[in-house]
Amino acid sequence: MRIRLDIAYDGTHFRGWAKQPTLRTVQGTLEAALARIVGSDVQFVVAGRTDAGVHARGQVAHVDLDDEQWARIESRHGRAAHDPAGSVAGRMRGVLGAYPDVTVTRTSIAPEGFDARFSAVWRRYRYRLADEASGYDPLRRLDTTTHRGTLDAEAMDAAARTLIGLHDFAAYCKPREEATTIRTLLDYRWHRDAEGVLVAEVKADAFCHSMVRALVGACAAVGEGRLDVDDLVVLRDALTRTSEFKVLAARGLTLTEVGYPADELLASRAAQTRARRDSSAD
């Protein structure tokens, strides 16, 4: 039985999503919680692995339960009798305890063909950046990066829009062996929210390692006046990492949503994504 899990977490005290020996990670914490419920080890597949310090409100994962594990879920009384898969979220929240920094907001039986990673068609991130124009809010210190001076929001937004489209983003990614850096940036824009904080909305079919934080760092350099609006395309097309801008801190970054196609297209989307990844690696 494949279960879909919708997940949120404060990444401050996690060493990223991916399970690592001796380190506290989101995957490790959630798998341990579910293992207590089903009586044996489980393994999650996630829509997008987040780095240390990165947060999520709309993370998605799936887990495959064998017959014995599923039987333990169904054997419970109460809500589980009517919606065994839906009861998993509440039971995991109970294991995680009061006021945890990670929670499962919803669980459900995954539609046929669903793969949390390969069926996804896009991921959306938000980045919060406070400058002197917005001031500092101590209650948002864990999900907002601060910047000295005042940034030009209009210039940052204009620069961001020049990068939209299908391109090789090697200049904005940390290279990984046998991994492509070609991505489709579907949307990228900046605005000031009601409190004056600079907020970036970034949406792509997928992101390579540290790509979002590099993109926001490049736009911050434009906002400072150190780079011109058109410089970001020049740097992108050079296809090499540069010291012209800084990769901004993880604390300001949150995965807000993952998009999937209609249920009848889930399996074909997963197959297409796997084929494309294999071709890129070759």
C-alpha cells in the first residue's frame, strides 16, 4: 500500500532532509515515528530533498507499506476503521509529541502511478529577506535572512524575470557528479509584503543543489547595485560558478508547494521524468 504524506517542518535544527548516520534529519525523524506505528523499518521517497536549515510547508513524500505493516494500521479502532490511511497522520503527530519542529499534516492512499519525486511537475519556494527598509522582526528570525542596507526591490524583480525559461543553470548550482543542471525556471519574482520584507517566489520543474539560494543571492547583488539587471543572464550563460554574488543563508528559504498532474497522468509523468534523468546522466 503506497501512502502519500504531506509534511511541514522548521529546518533550523535539522541537518537537511536526507537520512544520515548520527545526524538529526527530517527523513530520519519521520521514518522512526512511522516505524513505531507499523512495527518495522520504512523508507520515504520525497518530492525534493531540502538542505540543512531549509524549511517546508508543502513537502510531499510517499512510503510503501507491506501487508504486515498495513494490517497494523487497519487493526486500530476509531478513525482508522473508516480511513486507515488518513489516521496515519494523527498517529505520527502523537509519536512526534507536543510542539515538534516537524509534522505530518495529511496522509492518504496514493493514487495509482503516484511517485512523490518523479510524478511532480514543479516545486515552488519562497525566500524572505529583511533589509533596513523593513526592519527586523525577532519572531520571524528563524525563517528570514537579514541584510544590511536597503535593497532596490524593483531592480531585483526585473533581474529575476530575465532568468525565466529553459536554461543551463550551472552558474547557479553546486555541481554534482552525473547530474544535469538544465532546468526550466517557470516563475521568479520579488515583492515587498505588508511588513516591507522582500519576498521571492521561485517556481521550477526541479532545482539543482543550492540553486534557489544562489538565484536570490544574485538578485540581492542587483538590489545592492553591485550587479546590473542584465548581468544575471551573462553570468548564467557563462556556465561557471562565480564570486560576483553570495549564496544566501538557508534560514530564509521555505518549500511551499509541490505540483502534480491529474491522477491519470501520474504514471506517465513519472516515466518521462525517470527517462529524462537517465538520459541527462548518460
